[in-house]
Amino acid sequence: MVCTRKTKTLVSTCVILSGMTNIICLLYVGWVTNYIASVYVRGQEPAPDKKLEEDKGDTLKIIERLDHLENVIKQHIQEAPAKPEEAEAEPFTDSSLFAHWGQELSPEGRRMALKQFQYYGYNAYLSDRLPLDRPLPDLRPSGCRNLSFPASLPEVSIVFIFVNEALSVLLRSIHSAMERTPSHLLKEIILVDDNSSNEELKEKLTEYVDKVNGQKPGFIKVVRHSKQEGLIRSRVSGWRAATAPVVALFDAHVEFNVGWAEPVLTRIKENRKRIISPSFDNIKYDNFEIEEYPLAAQGFDWELWCRYLNPPKAWWKLENSTAPIRSPALIGCFIVDRQYFQEIGLLDEGMEVYGGENVELGIRWPLKS
Ligand SMILES: *[C@@H]1O[C@H](CO)[C@@H](O)[C@H](O)[C@H]1NC(C)=O
Ligand SMILES: *[C@@H]1O[C@H](CO)[C@@H](O)[C@H](O)[C@H]1NC(C)=O
Ligand SMILES: *[C@@H]1O[C@H](CO)[C@@H](O)[C@H](O)[C@H]1NC(C)=O
């Protein structure tokens, strides 16, 4: 099967932090399981001793994480849907939300936090209390700080899509994008609201947008869907509103870290047919701490679930952790040349729910041109 009309590359030099909802959490277990499998496979091949030791450490860490995530998922399943009578008792200590966070909260505080957790799937109560400009650890491989990039790079439009996202989480996505993208490279931010019912996302969001646009006219554009279209058509709506030569399509529960944009835009400037996904770390759903993920390629399994994969041998051979990693697929968030994305037919707007976009660009037959 011919599946590479385009090159898809993971840029390991940049760190973008993805938030986790309970759905992403379930998905993630798949990724982790596969990562363990690939680490074991790698372990059986001839490999330098030091590497093997590291692999073992990684594997243990991942198994621990997997155990934890399984608990989290079980808890989510048990917790939802919330029964009204439960709210009267003292069930709060059972929630996974309070395993590593919130011990000191008053019963009322816990009640509020739990309610928001059940609605959003992450700790929105805490998010509301964290600054929009909170500092983030710089988790890039050390060589990244020394790389240099062309002086002239294409501008980017960043698209955030959301439905009933917590306002503070969305604002932190926007704020971190504005603070940590060089301003001459960030043309605009496009917010696609896929028919949210949450009141917070109306007036309060508009107030924020007006404030930013007061300083930089037209900088944030808001697209609101008058009926729910789903994740795929939301991404495409955002792309339609974008005007920069490069478009970055993101979920709205991310935080951008320093130096994320330059390597991505350099790769696209070198070859406009590259579609780039950045390297992700995790924002823990309960305490919002940052958890470092190992560098990985992005792929999929026979059920077409997206998976983080051990990078290919060719990448390990380079012994250069700042080198991009070729990937057969990409998880939903990616950066693409605006025109080129149209030339290859965008994403399939017939897709109703999330998931297919992870593999679509990787398995599509080349279009006749
Ligand atoms: C980065 O550059 C500095 C100074 O040029 C050098 O001392 C350091 O070893 C370099 N670090 C890496 C990881 O290449
Ligand atoms: C959401 O969609 C429904 C119809 O599907 C529509 O009646 C409603 O006005 C929409 N809400 C918003 C905020 O656009
Ligand atoms: C490592 O990879 C980066 C990114 O492709 C490249 O700029 C750099 O020259 C490479 N370093 C070495 C020592 O090959």
C-alpha cells in the first residue's frame, strides 16, 4: 500500500502539553500498552547495555503509570453518572481526584471540585485558581537550546477547537500560545466553538477576546457553530478561517512551551509537504503538574487507535535527540501548510467523531494531481 504522499514528522524539539480528559485517558492506555510492547521488542535486539538499562527503567515507569491510569479509569466509570443522593454523603475521599490533590480543601471546596471534575473530566476547580501565565519546565532535549533556525520563517495561525471546555483551560491555551510563540510568527488565533452550551464560554470569553483585540485588532477570531459539527468539521472550520501560510490545529486544553514554533516552521519551510506533530508531555488531570513523556513516533494499531511508538531504528542511529522522528500517523494536533492541506483534500468532513483523523492522512491513497 502506498501511504506516503506526504512526509509526516514528529518534531522532537518542542514541547506542547496536552491536557487529559477521561476520554483521552482511555485512549492513552492504548498508547502506553503499545509502548511497553515496543520497548520489549527493542530490548530483544542487540543494543548497547546502557540503552537496555534505560529501556528497563522506562518500561517500569510506564507500567506504573499504566496501573495508575487503570485505576483512574475505573474510578471515572464508577463515578459517572453522579447520582444526586451521593452528593449528600461524604463520598469525596473515594474520588481519584483527591488521591494526590485537595486533602486540605473544606468539604464545600471538595464538593465544588468534584462537581467540576465530573463535568469537565479534569480538575477545572484547580485550573481556575492557577495563573494563566504559570511557568512550565523546559523539557526539551538539551541540544534543542543550541539549535539555530532561519531568520525568516512563515507565519502561523493557531486554531483551537472546543466544546464546553473549562474557560480557564481554554484561556491558558491561548495565553501560552501568545506568550511562547515569537510575535512576528503568530499571525492570529482562531477559536472554534462547536456549539458549547456552557455560559462561561459566551460573555466571559468574548470579554477576553475583546480585550486582546483592543490591543491587536482582529488578532483573535471566533467561529461559533450554530449546531454541533464534531471534532473533524471543527478543525476544518478553523482552517477555513485561517489566513497565515501555515495552520496549526490544536485542541483547547494545551499549554505551549518555549521554542515550540521555530523547529516546526523550519521543517515546513524546508518542505511544504511535511505535516508536523509536536512532541507532547502530559498535564496531569488532577493536580495539573507536568509529566514528561519519552520522545516517541506516532502511529496506530489494527483497530486504528493512535499509539505512541518507539522511534524507528534510523532515528536511534543518528544519536541526535533533537532530530525529527518520522511517523506513520499523527495524533489529532498538527501543523500544516495551509494551501497544501487543501491540495490533499483536508480532513474527511464526513467523519462524525474523533479518532479517524489520527490515521486518515497516513492511510490515504495519493491523489492524482
Ligand atoms: C550548547 O552550546 C554551548 C555554548 O556554545 C556549549 O557549551 C554546550 O556544550 C552546548 N550544549 C549542547 C547540548 O550541545
Ligand atoms: C446549538 O445547536 C442548536 C441546534 O442544534 C441550536 O438550537 C442552538 O442555538 C445552538 N447553540 C449555540 C450556542 O449556537
Ligand atoms: C541533530 O538534528 C538537528 C535537527 O535536525 C540538526 O539541526 C543538527 O545538525 C543535528 N546534529 C548533528 C550533530 O547531526
